Amino acid sequence: MLFATVIGLIGLVVNLYPIHLFANIQLVLGNVAYVISAILLGPWYALYTALIAVSGLMLAWDSLHVYILFGVEAIVLGFARRRDIYALYASFGFWLLLGMPLFYLYIYLFTDLPGSHIAFVSLKQGINGLVYASIASLIIILTPSFWHFTSKVKDRQRRTFNNQLTYSFTLVITIALLIAAMMFNNQFIERQQNLLYNNINHSASHLASSTQAYLDFHTQAINNAAQWLSLNKHSIAEEQILLSQLHASYPGFVTMLLADNKANVIAASPASLLSKVSGAQKLNIAERDYFIEAFINQRTYMSPLFVGKGFGNDPIVAVSAPLYYPSEPHKPIGIIEGSLDLNAFKAIDDIDTHSENQSMLLIDEKGRVIYASKNLKLTTLSEFSYSQPNVNYISPFPMLNINQQTDMAPEYVYASVTLENGWKLFILNPFRPIVELVEDMYLATFAILVLSLLITLYVSRIISSRLTLPLENIANKFSTNKNGSGVDYAVDEESPQEIYTLFKRLQQSKRQLIGYQLELEEKVAIRTVELEHANSQLQALAERDSLTGLYNRRYAEDKFREVQDLCQRTDEVIAIALLDLDKFKFINDTYGHHSGDLTLKTVAEQLKTDFKRTSDIVVRYGGEEFLLIMPQCNALKIEQHLESFRERLSQLVIDDREDNHQFNVTTSIGAVLGSGTYSQSLEDWVKLADKNLYQAKHSGRNKLVFTTLVEAKDSPTEPL
């Protein structure tokens, strides 16, 4: 009871935070708790654990169906365990035969989810069930303490190795396939959503720019026309002619009119509009906002959408501006007005070619529809109303419902842009195509899962059969006495029958294996001695330069500490010389790399000949640089010895017979002499020698610069 309670509480906490995948699709992992309880403790403890664990889902979803559906699942898995049916197989059968039908029936009867979504949601729940059943089974396999749980349900019959191996293969493949499929589906869906929303945003920005340009152009047109008409005083007949000419230049206006200071229409275009009004009647527009704003407030004005009168009852967006006498530029004498052609917005809508599914919606600042794509089924001048989707429908993008505002599922993903005059432009894309894509992917996942399970069952049974037979043959081969003693100290109740048989037979071959072990240990000891000898040889090879045969830099750094300690104890001096071949790159470039290698070998042989004391260390320090470490040397003769070597090397003729070249090489030498107590670091000595080498190089090459330790420290030279 304590165990069932603890894992139930853990499941409750995990279920409080289901993993969101897409829209209202969530991955539930807290149900692992009652699957573990069902496998270990049986049906009734599993039901108890389930009631605790799914309370987290009740708090997260506020839906009582979780107690019924998952409670039944816990009982079914518990009884399946008592009949030695593995949890994954039992879960698959439950969801296929009982779980998904029950879930479908509940959603159909007690929720308002659209019918097109129900099958998909039921399938998703079934896949989720297989996920947490697989995870629970794997946790039990990987947790040794569960193998010997004292209160666990015992197998009615000892399981065969064949069955255990088959189930393990199936479990691992199922988990891997489900996780990989969900990760792939999630990434693919997320990418599709991002592409869709980026497309919508691009369309919204593009169409908003086109719409704003259309409005700005016609606003500026009315403003320019007002200024032009205000330049001179005209008769009514002249104004009618000028207005008709203006209208011909701006076909984006359905109608245009002029009104006097009493708001009476005195000219209209097309001119035939005035003929529809009787001669005794005058069309007055004093109550219209576009007259009040243009005449009284004296500003260019664009009206919201309204119903026209006099010239027709069509929806109108009016653009108006005041008119003045030339002599009185601050006293209006009337207005000019143009009614925008709302059909022009359809042409703007048609500009967008990013998606056939996208729709355009334009509303004014009062929320009335100015233009809507045909498939939205919204009438011009109607109030635009919409609803947000259910809170359980999680999406990173804004969504809304227009036609079915009470549905849980959203109809459209949208992006909106507010224009400069307060209008809003919406670009809407149906959400259903994405949902259908997700449904197809999950259906494909389920189909692949079923097929993979069947293939895995078949293949794993064949493999396990081929494994168990050789194992029994090996046991027979190593057995010396088939009538074993039957001692049972290494096999528990959970061991497969085949392993139990192998144990009995291998027990009899123990002595033979011990003999092999002793023989093997003797061979290992011999091989160990041989290996140590080989390592010593490798160590020697690691300290030599392969081209010249001289010691390498690593050896010099390792050996210098020993040399320095000796000189420090005996109060002897150390001479360090750094040699760099002059214009070595010229030799390589002129005569080839073979000549360069021959040069290095020749110099190395000359160094070994001239510095042959056992205490001298000759090193190829890198590239064309060589290092001499000369402990316990004669301080008075070492400079002369180095100078003599330099001269002999400069006179030495290098004969490359293979490439038929003869040439000389010179070297610049930087050397320093000091007490062994100076420094334990070879790098400190080399830095001083390197400064002298720098001087030798820059004083014409083929030089020796030799200093004592004090002179080297005071030297102002910079590193080479």
C-alpha cells in the first residue's frame, strides 16, 4: 500500500504538467505509475494507484472521464499480469479493443469537439497509452530492486528465454520508434506551422502596404484636386466639366461630387447622377461626416464605411477635402468628395499568390467589414465578430473562429496589421489543413508501429531461438558429468528455463575452467614481460627524431632537469647553443625537399662528430633548428669550439647525388654560458640563447653570438 501510494503521488505530480505537442495534443507520462503498480502488485493496487495519479489530469483537464478510462486500463493491465501477459501486449490489446472505442464514445456524447477530430484524438490517446506502458516496462527491467520485490505478482509459469528476449526486443524497438516518430512529427509540424505563419505575416505586411498605398494615393488625389479647384473661381458649369475631367484621371473613385457652403451638391461625376435628382430637389449632405470634417474642420478626411444615399444605396468610403476662393484661402466655400471603389480591394487581395487558402479581411475603425474574401462569407458593412479558441488549444500563433464561434477547435490562424487610419487588415489561413496533416502523420505512426511490432515479434523469436540452441550445445560441450548434483544457489525464480539448464551443466565444468584460467594467467604473465620490453623499445624510439637520428625536443626537456641538478651540485657551468640554418627555405625551394633532408642529416652528423662527449646532448629542436646542451664544459674554450664548428660547416660541400646538386649551408648560432644554479627550466636558457641567435641573424647571418649569463640577461635584443 505504501509503494502504491508513493508512486501514485509521483504520477499525480507528473500528470499536473502534461507535455504539449500540438494544439490540444498532450503527452501524458504520469500514468507510468499505475502501469508499474499493475505489473508488480496486480489489478486492485493498480486501480488505487491510478485513482491517485490521474487526479493530476483531472486538475489539468477538468474532465471526469480520466477516472473511468484510466481506471479500467489499470484493472485490465493488472489482470493481464496475473495471466503472464506482458504489459506492452496487454496495453496494445486494451487500446485497440476497448480503450479507443470508450474514449471515442465519451468525446462524442459529452464534449463539443468537432466530429472530424474525434477519431484522431482517440488514436492519439491510444499511442500515448503505448508510450507510458513501454516506459513503465523498461523502468522495471532496468531497476534490479523490482526484480526481487517481495510483494510482487509471481509468474504462473517460468518464462522461457525466447519469450523474455522477444519482449525485450519489442519493448526497446517500440520505445525507440515512438520517441523518434513523435520527435520527427513534432519538429515537422512545428516547421510547417512556422512556415505557415511566416507566410501569413509576409502576406499581411505586403497587402497592408498595398492597401495603405491605395488609400494614400486617393487621399492625396482628393487633396491635390481641392488645391487645383481653389486656384480660380469657376462657374457651376465649369466646375462640372472640371470634376468630370478629374474623375477621368482617377478611376479608383466610383463617384465624385462638389458641394457648396450649404452642403448642396452642385456637381457630380458621372454627371448622369445629377439627372436622377429632380430639378426642384437639391441633394444636401450636411449631416454627412465627410462634409462636416472637410468643411467645418477644414481637413482632408477619409470616412468609415457607411451606406450611401441620393446616388445609390451602396456601401461607401468617402474621401473629402475643403475648397476655397483664391482671395480667401482660410474660408471654405465647399468641399470635393470621392467615393472609393471597394472592388479595388479584391484586386489587392488577388496580388497575394503565397497560398490559395489565405483570405483577406479589411475592417474599419468601427469594426465593420469593408472587404472580405469570398470564402469567408462575410457581407460588406456587417459587424465583424469572432471568438478565440478553447484555452486547452495551445498554439504559439493567434487563432480565431468566425463561422463556428462555439467550437473548441479554431477555424483560422491569422495575422493582422493596423493601417494609419485605424483600419485593420487580417490575413486568415484555415487551421484544418494543418490538423489533417497531423492526423495523417499520427495515423502513419500508428500503422508503422503495428507493422514494426509484428516484424519485431517474428524476427526476435527467430533470433532468440538461434541463440538458445547454441547455448545449450555449449553447455553440453563443457559438461563432464551429465548427472549433476542439482545445487540451486545462483538461479532465482525469474531466470529462464534455458538459463537454468545451462547453469546445471556449467556447474559440472567448473574445474576444467579453473585449469584453463590458471593456464591463461601464466600466458598473461609471459605476455606482460614481453609487452614491458616492447614498451621500453617504443620509449627509446619516442625520444629520437626519425630523420636525423638526433634526440628530439621532448627528450631535451626531460633530460635537462637531470643535467641541471648535476651541475648545480658540482658548481659547474652549462652552455646552451641554439643553431638555425641560414636560408634553409631557399635550399628546399631551389634544390627540392630531398636536398633539404640531406642537409639536415649532414648537419646532424657533423654535430655528433664535433660534440661527442657523453655529457653533450645534441637535439633537433624543430625544423632547421638544433639545440646543444653542454654541461661541465670549459668556459674558456666553448666559444672557440662553436666558432670552429660554424666555420667548418660553412666550408662543407653537400653533394646531393640523386638530384645532382652541390651546395653549401651556413648556420647562425646564439649561445649562452651560465652557472648550473641559474634555472631548472630549459625554456629560460633557450630564451637567452634565442636572443643571441636573433642578433646573429640580423648582423648578417653565419655568425656566432656568445654571452655569459649576465650579458645575456642585460641584452636588449628582442626574440627572434
